[in-house]
Amino acid sequence: ACASERASPSPAIREVGMSESARWVGLVVNAHARADSTRDAQSRTDALAALSELAARSSVPGANAQDLDETRQDLFGRAAELALALGKPAEAKRLAESGLALDPPAGPFRIQLYFALSESQRALGDAFGAATTLDRARERLRVP
């Protein structure tokens, strides 16, 4: 089973005849719950794998494209935060950049992605890049 399916889907998620998009939403909810309940490095690593795997899905049959991209941005941001907590700034940077590359230019999760990108750049020793990322976030998100 894949990492996201090992997140113990609720019985409703396993129902026969459930659409692929409804099943995917259930897996997203379970992956977030798993990330919320992490207590040690191994559970964080497992949650990171589940979130990353779901974020990597570029299409889900029956899902609205914009909703899918916004949900994927959320997943990428959450995964980037976990990667930072695990001391994996290069992985966090890759995840944040992947989320920022998605369509919704002003979606609700972009600020989370910009912060994760900035923190990963700082952790990798790129203070200038981190500051530039925050400036770009202010400009693109129109933050005073």
C-alpha cells in the first residue's frame, strides 16, 4: 500500500462505488490528521511521505482543477513544514517550489509556501535568497 493509504482511511473512504475524487479527499483528510498527531521523527517522516505522495498527484478523476491545485498547494506547504521540522531543508525547498509552481497565483496557501521556501533557503545558508523570497511574497500577495 502507498504511504497515503496507510493513513488508515475511515470506513466511508473504503466504500464500494466511491468516486476517485471523494476517495482522494478522504486520503488528504487522513494525511493531515496523521501530520497533526506526529510525536516523533518516524511519525513525521511517515506523515511527510503521505503528504508528498498526495501532493504529487497532478490529476484526480472528477476533481475540479482549481480545487485540486489549491489542495495540492496546501499539501506541499504542510509537507515542506514537516521537512523543515525534520531538518531536511533541501526537501522543504523542493516541496515549497513545487507548490508555488501550481496555478492558483493568489490561493490561500501561497503565503505558507513562501514562508517555507524562505525558511528552507535560510537553513541552507542563503540569507539573501530567503529575504528575496519574502519580498517577492509581499509583492505578489500585496502585503504592506
